[in-house]
Amino acid sequence: MKALIVYFSLEGNTQYAAEKIAEETGADLLRLYPEKQYPDSGFRKFFWGGKSAVMAEKPALQPYVFDSSAYDTIVFGFPVWAGNFAPPLRTFIRDNDLSGKNFAAFACQSGSGAEKAFGKLKAALGTDSLAAELILIDPKARPDAGNDARISGFCGKLLQL
Ligand SMILES: Cc1cc2nc3c(=O)[nH]c(=O)nc-3n(C[C@H](O)[C@H](O)[C@H](O)COP(=O)(O)O)c2cc1C
């Protein structure tokens, strides 16, 4: 398996998980950055990010390099925003031919909505199922041995693909 973790992180929780998964599996990392940064504090953070997620926006991204032929598995990582996956991933999915890949995903959230977000991700990818799914509660902001164990379980599934 050669896997690429494609992720967006506003406040570092998804980044934390992405880096742990990369360490445990040897997967490469691709962090997406929108051209226009989302506000990362206060009311504006929830308002603009929430609106963007509800509207299923596809924000322009800063340039990145993605060699599709180098990977057979794409692992998507995102914070749950208003019960949806974070919009930069939508842009990536629209802009790249991902046919024939295995898909897996992990979601960071503070409460709930990840299951719904996985459903929306599957719809965007045109797939019925993900090879592995992982839900974490703010893994950087709220360190917890349970999260680390769940990350290892997820990595075990990825390594079997
Ligand atoms: C705009 C916005 C919307 C959010 N919506 C949800 C939500 O619907 N459910 C939830 O549990 N957490 C929600 N959160 C919290 C984040 O998903 C959570 O803190 C996540 O771990 C942040 O990941 P990050 O640090 O990689 O950005 C929201 C956060 C933001 C900024």
C-alpha cells in the first residue's frame, strides 16, 4: 500500500492526528490550505467556517503537488464543520481524478456530526463505503490515551489494505 493523507486543519487537531497516522503507517502527508484563510477565533470562526460548510463551498486552494499515480489509497482527514466535512477537501475532490483508489477517512470533532460528515464525504467521492473510518474528539486540545489507541487501530486497518 502507498497511501497519501490529504487533510485540512484549522486549529491543529486534524494535523496532530494526520502526523501520528503518517508516523505509524509511513503514509505521505498533503495539507490543504485555502487561498483565503478561514478566521480561527471567536464568533467569526464559527460563522464563516459554518456557512462555508453548509453551503458546500469549494474554496480556492493554495498550490499543491499531487501525483495521483504514486498512491493507491487516499486517507482524508478533516474537522467536522456543521455536520459536514471541511470545504477544502471538496475542492481537492473536484479537482483530481481519484478513480480506482481506496478511500479511508478520519474526522476530528468536539461533539457530534462525524457520521453525517462521512456520509457527505462518501457522496462527494461517489462511493458506498470507506475502507476505514476514525472519529476523534479534539485529539490535540484534549489529549487522551483512548484517542491514541483508536489512531493505532485505524492505522492497523490501513496497513492491511
Ligand atoms: C466552523 C466550525 C464548525 C464546527 N462544527 C462542529 C460540529 O458540527 N460538530 C462538532 O462536534 N464539532 C464542530 N466543530 C469543532 C471542530 O470540529 C473540532 O474542534 C475539531 O477537532 C477541530 O479540528 P482542527 O483543530 O483540525 O481544525 C466546529 C468547528 C468550527 C471551526
